[in-house]
Amino acid sequence: MSSSMKRKITIFILIIICFLLQCTVFKAVIFTHVVPNLLIVVTSSFGFMRGKKEGLYVGFFCGMLIDLFFCEFYGFYTLIYMYIGYINGFFKNMFYDDDIKLPMVLITGSDFIYGCIIYVFSFLLRGRFDTWYYFKNVIFPEVIYTVVITLIFYRIIRRINRKLEEDEKRSAAKFV
Amino acid sequence: MKKKKRKFTLSSEYVLLIFTVLCVIMIFVTFNTKITAGPLRGVASYVLVPLQKGINQIGSVVSSWSDNLTNLKDVMAENEELKEQVDQLTTENNILQQDRFELNRLRELYELDEKYPDYNKVGARVIGKDAGNWFQNFVIDKGSEDGIQVDMNVIAGSGLVGRVTSVSSHSATVLSIIDDSSNVAAQVLSTSDNCIVSGSLQLMSENKISISKLTDEEDKVTSGEKIVTSNISDKYLPGILIGYVDQVSMDSNNLTKSGTLRPAVDFAHLEEVLVILDLKKGTEE
């Protein structure tokens, strides 16, 4: 199997697992109403680890899954996730493999902006003006949960990415 | 969704542009027409639905363990309480039995039987809930092959849960009435006053939904009153119990009332639901 194919399949499986965790297990196990947003973590991570293009593709796929299952008009979540992945790609040059601060800041920021966008488009535009309530009860708790999960989950993603990059280097060396 | 392999690779700006245009077109198409991405969803469902079922079972086992531990104390206290309640209910039951005979007699008298026909129902299991924190959609494990169609009503126990919004061959998405974007035309059972029942994210944490535009000129609606779906609703079958009035107050226009109601269904622990296979007449033209 070529290494780029291996990368695609690995990421595909990773996204599917995150999606399933997010819409099944977490809802049952966690007692609060709030679920951490794993798909944002994945999208954002691959954005700043691998660049704009890969962030874009990963975001596109994550958003598409949500659209297919839960959204009444297709494309809305795809668009949001895709742009989040793309924008995170701009930080690739600032990213060092051992640094945990930048990833945390970026993932937190991404999740916060994601929450704001959803609020504006599906609540504010329908006349739900009590902005502070939604920030306090939905957006902030989600961001906090996501950050806590990220502390563990990001390491897993980084390990996967390292493995994949090692493979890619090895197969590139073979051809030279 | 993947593009064909070519010799040159597109720069990420172009890919972004192409996908953006694609998404915007999709949003407009699905928003303005009745076209849905049914076949695409079908493919995704074939892969994901069995996985969701499996994982969901593991999840519910784990949560039932933890529930058992935390609940033991509560259960003991509750047991005492319930024993008292049994006595109380026995007397109440006797009164109700009498009422039932009276009701049966009256029904025959007015031939009200036709008003509450026995609907065909099919049971389904909840296998997944919305991936975010904003909406209260959920996925059930029955789809078009089990005869489910869009806009069918979903109930659990005795109360209304919501309606089906999209269907694939082996799964369907249900919009619950506590969702912020859901509105149901309803009426007060005893006085037949019309009102609108709409879900609200703010009230959800208190396990309530809001009522608005209630016309109650005679000031008869009090807390505990039953609210059922109205016959003027074009998607919900008439006479399905939604919940009980919690409190109502006069609006600033002095014409209508608004307030909150407690849903008859426990949405936090929804595991099995019933889908009514009869569609409201008039929706299919």
C-alpha cells in the first residue's frame, strides 16, 4: 500500500471513530448536556500539522458527515469545518512538533469561533437575542470540555501523524 | 466527493473555492427545494448505522452501571415514598375507574371513537444523537424499508416526541419537539384553545418547553392542564398528548398568553420510540 493511501485511510477511520464517539458514547456517559467537539480537534490539528490543503479536506469530510445525518440543508457544516481546517493551515509555519501551547490555542480558538458561527446563523438570525445565555451555557462549556479532552486526544493525533510521516519519509527514501 | 487524479495538483485556494461554491449551491438547493441527498446518505448509513448500534449498546451499558451506583440511595428513599403513594393511588384509582365507565358511556353516546383511531405504529431504537450541543435531533434504526416516511409523527410512551425529517433505507432522523427550531400547533384539551408549542434551548435545562399565542379569554387554563396536538396542524396528527401546562401569564398585548409546559416524555432518557405510520391527511397531495 502506498503511504499516501495509508494516510487517507487512517484519517478516514479516525474521523469515523470521532463522529461515532461524539454522537453515541459521549451523550450516554457524560451526565451534563455538553459534549466535547472531537471533530473540531481533528480538523484543526490536521490543519496546523499538515497545512491548508489537508485541513481543508479533513474539514470537508467531517462537516459532510454531520450534514448527512443531522442537518436539514446540506452543506452548512461542511462549509464551516472546511474553512476552520483551511484557516488553521496558515499556522503550519509556526508549528513545532513538541510545542503544545500553539495547538491548544488554535483548537480552543477554533471551537470558540465554531460555536459563535452556529449561534449567529441558527439562533441569532431566528431572533434569539439572549447572547450571554448561549455563551455561558453552550459555547463556554463546550470549549472547556474540548480543551480538557484535547490534552489527551491531541497526543494521540500527534502520534498517528508522526507514524504516518515516518512511513512517508521511508517510502520516499526508497525511491531515491 | 474526491476529485479524479490528474498529473497536476490544484492549489489549495482553488480547491477551497470549488468546494465553497459547491456547498453554497447545495445549501440553496436543499433549502429551497425538496431535493435531499438521500442516496449519499444511504451510502453513509450502510457503513455507520451498524457501528452506531454497537457503540450505543456499549455506551448504555456503561451508563447504566454508573447509574446503578448513584441511584441506589435514591431508590431506597424513593421506595418509602412510593409505598405511601400506592395507598393514595389505590383510592384515586377507584375514582378513575368510575370515571372510565362514565367516559365509555359518553363516548358511545357521542360516537367519539372515530376521533381517536388506532394508528399503525412501528417501534424503533434511538441509536445516535446530534453531534453538537445546539440541537436535539436524533437518529433511529428504522428507515424507508420499514415504511417510514418524512413527516411521520414519533411518540414515546404516551406523549409526542417529534417528527421524522429525513429518511434513508435503514435509518431516519427525528426532530424532537424540545429542539429550538421546532414549532407545533397545539390546543388545550379541556377548552380547545389553540396555541403554539415551541422548543427552546434556554428552557431545556429545566426540562420545559414554551407555549405562546394561547388565546384563553375566559381565564380557564391553569397549571396541570393537558396540551395536545391540534387538528389544524398540517404535520402532526390531532389529539396526541404533548405535556402539561407549567405556568401561563398574559402577554403584553393583553390578548394572548404565553408560558411553559412540561413535556409528557422524558427526553433525557429516550431509548425506544414509536413511529406512527399514518401521515396526516392533506400533506400528501
